[in-house]
Amino acid sequence: MKRIYLEISVIYAAFLASLSLYYGIMEILNSFGHLPYLFLLTLLTLFPGVFWKNFEKKGYVMVALILLTLAALLLSLHFSGTKDIMGGFSLILVSSLLFYSLHDTLRELYSGLSFYIVGLFLLLAIGVLQLLILAAEILDYYILCIGESCTPYSFSLRPEYLLFFLGLFALYPFFHRWEFRRKER
């Protein structure tokens, strides 16, 4: 039963990696206008399918891959109007760390788990920083409006907020006890 949780968490990490890759590229290329076919990058959610021999419960894995690919396609249709080059590069870095971790994590090796942990916590740190920036902007807006009648604060929805809350669900494997091993030579 523990193995199915590991397989689902690896698939969910691929889902987060593909979304962060998509949103990172969109933030960098946003100055060039909306590229309508870029959402096909979300098909990278199917990346764990390359490692079929490492999956034990292939039926459950196939259903999870299909559902998360559909969710990634729906989430990628949301066009973000942000133009943040450094935020885009940081999301691409997170996606590369998560994609790199998939194969070794499925084989229950420490090297895969370390990249999974670093990529996930980097994604969560970026989300926390963006939420703190949002809270500071809201506080600044309402401090400047003291004594005046101001319109409510309107903010643009950044992809880092969504990825932060989706990344919280990826913390679940750390509450499980898996027995990882060192790489055999």
C-alpha cells in the first residue's frame, strides 16, 4: 500500500513540475504576447509514463496521469498577465529540479528524494515570498487610504499563489515512512 502513495506522489510532482515550467515560460515570454499553443507543455505531466517498469499499480497510475493531465491543461488555459523574468527563471529552476527527481524517487533512492525535497521547498518558498509581497501591497494600499474613501484593492492573480497551494499537497509523502536506500554501484 505504501508503494501506491509513492507512485501517486511522483505523478503529482510531475504535475507541479509541468505547471511551474509552463508558468515560468509564460512569465518570461509574456512581453512577446500570448502564445496560444504553449499550453501543450502541460502534456509533460505524462512524463512519469516513461518509467512504466518502475510502477507496480499501472491501472491507478494511468487514471491519475489522465486526470492530472486534464487538470494541467485546464489550469494552463488561465493566462497570467505578469511580466516577471526572475520569477519565470525561478519557476523553471523548480520544474527542472522536480523533473530530475522523478526517476530516482520511483526507484526509492536518496538522490531522487533530495532533488524532490529541494524543488518542493523552493516552490513553497517562492509562494510564501509572493504571498508576503501581496500582503505588504495590500497593507500599503490601505494605509495610504486612511481617512479617504478608496475603492477595494484589486490584485492580479499570479501563478505562484496557485503553485504554492498546490505544492502544499505534495508535502504528504513526508508524513509517510518510506525506506529509501543509497545508489548501488
